[in-house]
Amino acid sequence: MTETFAERLHQTRLGLGRRIVDHIRNTTSDLADSAMRNTVSVYTDPARHAAERQKLFRETPVVACLSSDIREPGQFRTFDETGAPIVVVRGRDGEVRAFLNVCLHRGARLVRETQGKANLFTCWFHGWSYANDGRMAAAPEAERFTDARGASALGASKHLIAVPAAERYGLVFVQATPGSTMDIDAHLGAFGPQLELLELDKAERVKDGVLKVASNWKYALDTYGEGYHFAALHKQTLAPYFRNDITVYDGFGPHHRVLFVGRELEAWLDKAEEDWGVDDALGGIHYIFPNTILFAGAVSPGKRYYTLFRHFPGETPGETTTYKTIYAPGGVKTAEHRKEVEDAWDATAHVVATEDYVVSAEGYRNLIAMPAGSTVIYGRQEISLQNVHRTLAAAIGMPLPDIAANPPPLKEAAE
Ligand code: FES
Ligand SMILES: [Fe+2]
């Protein structure tokens, strides 16, 4: 008999719950094989930064929004975060498409609202219009766009320039290079069925905003990947509710899932599995390569929202913009529920802005000041950081130097 979705969901959660209980009981954690040194220049080198911006943000599928953000035919959102001006729109046939947000008359920005619903996009410069499947609908005085023989010269101007787009598991992916090919199923691989379990297509957007930090985008991203820092950095905010010593890590190709262990789960040790309430209890992050964190949970215990953090590099290695959106899984139920989710956005933003991103900005300034050849080190519990940095570096064709073979210049203190 084939397993139903509900059974698969429950069994996955139960399996994770058992691993958590084992770790609590044995004071263990999922760990990498060894600690790993990384060269500081990975965060600061302008040449690496340029390669990342091109390879990871223009030539890799990137999450533009959730399917539910453009649920209705004609609903659109602009997507400028990679640097290329793009509009993502659901057509009358239900398909999600993406186009360069460029009018083909003389290049004006076609869609100037950041979101909305339209059957026709009309350029504000001279009034050319396009259907939401990209085909030109009308051009004023079109009969004057002719060649010397009087034939129409519009040709290539009759269809917006398409950019690869695909919708999977409630996520909308865009690869910000026209004419490139995108294989989203190959990209997601075994992570797809895990994302499916989140039922993102039922989630409803409640609040969004932008967090900026004067740091490298990977330094910002790193702060989402490990719970090791909860006890020190988040002493007041997260440490009262979450253990910092247990990581539950699963890698799926370049993507991963990390669960953070709420202290209330310690009570599971004295309970039968059926009484764990495992379906409402698990929180953590899904990392969608290269830049997206989907956080399931809240900075307070017992609540479960979806917060999407999409990190984008700026012009220089020291600028990052994080687009942060909170969703109500299963939709908003009541006005109070909406308020609660809005408050959760504020609470997470407060922790990120006053703690994680302060560390990120100060740390980035420090990395710049360190002598050439300096390194940082990721512990065995910072397993996700190890994988992220190895994978990102390999993907841009600039693999990390083998630090083990090139010991750092500073001698370790004698034990
Ligand atoms: S540039 Fe759009 S109509 Fe002229
Ligand atoms: Fe943090």
C-alpha cells in the first residue's frame, strides 16, 4: 500500500523526534567529521564576490516568492533582487512565467508596481502593452514601425524577453538569465520531497520587510545555520527556549535541513511517542541553495510560522540585503491570528537586527582587518556552515583552498 502524504509527514517527524530524544538522552549531536578552517578571503575577496553574483544569483534557480503570493491568474510580483529587473506573473492558464521587466520599444521599465494583478502590462513611456503571457497586445501608431518597404519592423519586439521560471512545492524559482536553461527538479533533487512536507502552497503571506547589513552575504547567511551561538549571543532572546548543544542535520545535495531543539522537548524523555505531539513541535530551518532560509518556528516556544529569509549580495562584498517575509502556515484564521503572526515578524526581526546582524557587521569589519592568509574555523557542530561554504565555492568554480595542507600562520597555544 502506498503511504499517504499524512503518513509520510508523520513518519518523517517521528523519525526526527526520535533523533532529538536520543541526542537529549545521550548529550550528543549530529556532527561533522572534523572541524574545518576557511580562509577569510572567502568573505572579502571582490573577485570571488563577482563570481558569486554571476554564478549563484544569475545562473542558479533562486526563490522569488511563494506560489501563494501570486495565486490568482494575473497576479504578479517584481523580482529585482539579483540585479536583473524581472517580473514574475501567473498567466490565465495558471502557468508562472518570468520576463525581463523591459519594454521592447526603447527599454523602459514596464511594470512599475512591485506587486498587483493585471491582464495587460502597459508601458508608461509610450503606451505599448503586453499580455501577461508576454505577447505584445498593442502599440500606439504601430503602423509607423515599418521598414522601407512598408512591412512591419516590430518582429522581435512582439514578445517580452523570457527568463526561466518554475513552480515547485509552493515555491517560485527564477533563474535570472534570459535564454539559459533551468532544470529545477535536478536542482532540488532529494530535497523536493522534504520541501513538499511543508505544504507551502497553503501558506499565506502576512508581513514582509527588508533588513540590510554591512557584511558579506555569507556571513549573514552563516548566522542562520547553527544553534551553537544561542547561549552566548542570544542569551536573553533564544537561549531560554532552545538548546544550543544539539544540532539535527540532514543534507540533501547542496541543500539542508537543521532542526533546533526547543527545551520543552526534554519532556519527551518521560513520555510515550504517541504523546509527544510531534506534528506541532518541530522547528528549524530549510536551506535552499544558494541563498534562501525557510525558518519553521518562532523565536518563542510552541509557535510555528514560516519565515522566508532571502539573502542577496550588494555591489561590494560588504553589503547584504535580506528580504524577510512571514507566512501563516495553512493561512490566516482570524484577525488575532494575523496580529500574532505580524508580531512574530517583529520579534524575529528584532533578534536578527540587534544581535545576529550586529555580529555580522562587526565581524566583517574584523575580517577585512586580518592579515592575508588568516582563517576562521567552523566546529564539528557547525556542520551546515562547512557544507555551505564547500558547496558554494565549488559551484562558482573556486574551490576552497586546502587549509589542512596549509596551516594558518598563527601557532596554536600548547595544550
Ligand atoms: S519604451 Fe515602452 S512604449 Fe516606449
Ligand atoms: Fe542567531
